[in-house]
Amino acid sequence: MPRPSAYLFYPCSRSAEDQLNALFDFVWPTAIAMWNLRWQLKGFIAEHPDATHLEISQRFISSQRINPPHKLNWANLSESQAGAWEDQTRQLARIVLINAFAVYEAFLEDLCKEVGLSGYENEHLQFPVSAPKVDRSGSHSYQDVLSSLALTPSPIITSELYPGLVGGRNNNLANLEPMMVCYRCFKEMRNAVIHGGGKVSSVYRRDAINTFVHACSPLQLGISHMTPPQVVAIGDMVQLELPFVVAFTAVLRKLIATLDAEFAKHLRAEDSLVEQWRAIFEPNVLLKLDIGRRHRQLRNRLHTMGLPEPQISTALDTLLQQKGAYQCVF
């Protein structure tokens, strides 16, 4: 039986999902275009083995919109078809990895702001319990942040909306620790690319990458085609393969859904719920006075907001009325 839809509570969570979708809307056509260009170049060069770089460029780069004459006319396209396809997809993998982390880290910042966290909590959310962030104030992990949030809960959202959020197909709360270990592995590979030219330069970075092998499994991550990265030593270059990085972005989506649901249990999520209501529906919403009919209207509107179907207790109904989301009429 399929799991329910990937419901998300916070706008920043939905935005992160949309940005990841947009990233792949660019990456897959790019990969297809690269593959087709390779074969077209091979065929052209086979028929015209003496063609110059300029002649090849004039044949394949004709649009002025992508080919300012003083720049791209001198692109060595013959080299692009001579190189290994695997090397080209590794470059794409770098693009995906760097941009996916940019999306996710912005999501963490915005998610923390939703519940009034303005310190280093967004950094702590990037570390597993088994390998916490260590600084002057001690050791920190995602669990510290979630434990802090649990001190100020919203009983109403926890009972009404949380079951639908935690039951969504991308939620993987039971395996949050392995997902965080996976995240840290890829984060350190990304750091090696960004800060070290792809080279593993520290013991911490080496250990974070290698921990994946014995701390994560495809079953735990919920990604059947996820394979572990190559074991690395200090001084090695990280190996980024496109299918491997694509599988990791599926883990990112699970982390987004899982953290979104846990943050939705915080008391300040009630204000976010009302803000989202007002952003979508007209001012001075009027719902039916009859409780049965009103609850049906309320379910429909929450569904329009992209939220799971609640139980609609009197408490949720009262909460939304008290916060001015709607009024009741005959």
C-alpha cells in the first residue's frame, strides 16, 4: 500500500522541494544535451577529420544568444567529445551537490527562524549524535535542537496535523540518525570540493566520509539504489558519481520532510498556521455555524493549503477562531 502524499507544514520546506525540482529540471536536459552533442561531434569529426576548432564551433554553436563571437567561437568542442562521459557526468555531479546543499542550508536557516531560533541551531541540525559538532560551548547535534523544541509544544498541532506529517511518504523519523550520518558524509565531500579542490585534507573529513560504509544502509535511508562512497584516506580525491549524488538528494528530501514535521510540533507553529491561512484566503473568512459543516469546510481549506487532513477537534477549531482565521455565521 503506498504511503500518503509528502505533506509539508512550513512554506520554507515547500520552497526547498520546489528548488530541488527546479535543479533537476536543469540537470537532466543538460545531461541529455551533452550526451547527444558527444555523438553529433563524433559523427561530424569522422566525416571532417581536418575541421578546425573554429569550423566545429560554427557548425554547432550558431545562436548569438549563447555564442558571443569574441568568446565561445574558440571553445574546443572536439575535446568535449574526446573526453570520457564519466568525467563529464562527474562535473554535473559537482553542480548538483553544491546547489543542493545551498538549497538545504537555506531551508535550515528559514526553518529555525519559524520557531524563533537565531543562534547556531541551524549548524547543529547538520550533525549526527554519533559525530556531533564540537565547539567552545560543548558538543551539539540535531537531537539537542529537537529536544529543546519539545519543551514548548503545541498539543493541538501535535494531535491534529502531526500524524499526517509524520506519516508522509518522505518522512523517515525512525532513521534520522543514519540520514544525518549520510548527510555529514556528503557535506564533507562537498567541503572537500569547495575548500580543498576535491582533496580530503583532514582526519575529521576522512572519518565523516568513511563512516557511511558501516553506519548507513539503503534500507535505513529508504533509497534502494544508494551505494556507499569509496573509502578515502587523507590526500585522496573524493569521487563524485552522478547517480550517487542524485540518490543523496532523495535523502535530503526525506530530511526536509522529517525536520518539517518535528518543528511543526512547536508552539509557534500555531502562528505559522494562521499566517499561511491568511496568505491564501481572503480576509474575514466566514464559515458555517453548524459544527459538522464547518469542520468539512475547514478540512477542505487545510487541504488547499497543502496540509494533511486533521481530526478537527474542538481545540483546533477554537484555536483558529481565536487567532482570527475565520468567523462563524448561519
